[in-house]
Amino acid sequence: MSCTSPWDWSIDSQSSQELTSAAAWAKSMFPPPSISPSQWALVSNQSQSIQNLLISESETGSNNRPPKLNHMNDFPSWKNRFHTYVQGQSTDLWTCFIIAFNANLEVSASTSEGYANMLENDKKAYELEKKAFATLTQALNKDIYHQFSYCKTTKTLWDALVARGEGNAATRKSRRDLLKKEFESFQFLENETLNDMTTRFYHLISEMCAYGVVSTQQDMVNRFADALPPKWSSFIELLKHTGTLDTVNIYEFIQKLEHKNDEEIRKAKRAPAPQNTEM
């Protein structure tokens, strides 16, 4: 007979599959059969950007492929990844995103003779623009690109994406307020693994960072500690008593939780099965 530890956060593979069904979570107004009403209520209260991060895998790109923007709601975090990718390709390449392209170069390069007569610096600027534009368009989902197909230069396309993805000042404030509320109300979901809870929390603080929502390491540690299920109470009290909770950052704190979780699971596996006294 196997023993089940109260620290075992695992869920069966079928439930795990259902919990990560992107179509059901993103589009349905009702929870799938495997999800409890309380769990669905918590997830459905997350902002769309957090939902997208939780229920689907965004393309992160590679050395030869830029990270893909599949949802405009994911723009803030994608913007940071894309900027890092472009800078990694060429530091000069990023200038095309912030400095307007000289339209006269397009005219000059429209014929083979005109291109041949261009100055070397102009040729370099023209080729850099074409590479930047190709990189940006390849990073967009086809449906997103279609919405901005009227933009013919890197900077005009980038500026249009930023305006749509980040919104105006009022929109950004609204998103910041929503993220603050999500942070303050963050708590574990029923049957959620420690790893899944951690991933969800990291996604949230990444979104907060993208929108300029400031939170100290101590705030993050306390918020995550308060969100843990009751079985962690004695361990959290021990960390408070020793002063550890006041000195660790969020990454160190979660690492301690993971070590404790692994330790308890190993203990449960080593424990002898209870004997049947009636036999």
C-alpha cells in the first residue's frame, strides 16, 4: 500500500491535461468538468494577459527566429523579449525601431541603377531597415500582422504595435490597478502543485514589472507565504521565528519551500504502510 503525504501537491495526468487546455480556458464562460467552481473563479478573475500566459505556451524564439507575438494581450512581456532578441542580433538593428527611415532611400533603391549609385552608408541604412522590418514582421502572428499591414517601415509598424499593445495613459493605469489587485488577492488553487503555483506567481510579478508596478522582495515573500495552503503553516511559523522570512528574497524563499516539499515527499515514500490489525 502506498502512503500519501499531506505535502504531495501532485495531480493525475488527466486532470493536468484538462487544466492546460487552452481552448477551454481562454474561450469558455464555464469551467471544464475537472475544474472546481472556486478554482475557475480565481483563474477567470485574472487579467487576460495572465490567462494567456497560464493556458498557452508562447513561442520564445531562438537564435534564428524572433519570439512570436500571438496575442496582443501578451505585448508587454513580448516587447521585452523581442527587444533583447534584436539587440542580440545587432545593436545597430534597434536604431531602425526608434529612428524614422529615410523614404528617399526607398526611391533610390527601387531600380538597380539607383541602388548601384547609392552611397555606402545609404546602402547600409537601407539594408538594415529591410532586415529590421523582416525581423519584426516574422515575429507577428499572421492575424496581428494583417491588422497593421498598412505600416511599411519598421518604426511606423513598431509605433503602431506599441500604441495598441500598451494603450494610452488611462489604459495603462487601469492595467496597473488590476495587477495590484491580482497581487493582493493571490492565493493557491485547489489541487494546484507547488511548481504550478510558483509559475503562476512569477508570471504575475513579471507582468507587474512590465507595467511598472513596484513591489519589494519582502512584499513578494509575504504575499506568497500568505497564499500557501494551511499545511504549510508550521513551516512558515518556523521561518518567521528564526527571522529567515525577513531576510530572504522571493527566489530563495520558494527554493526553501521546494526543498521542504521534496523532503516531505521522500519521507512519505519511506514510511511503512499501516498494518491491518484485523488480519
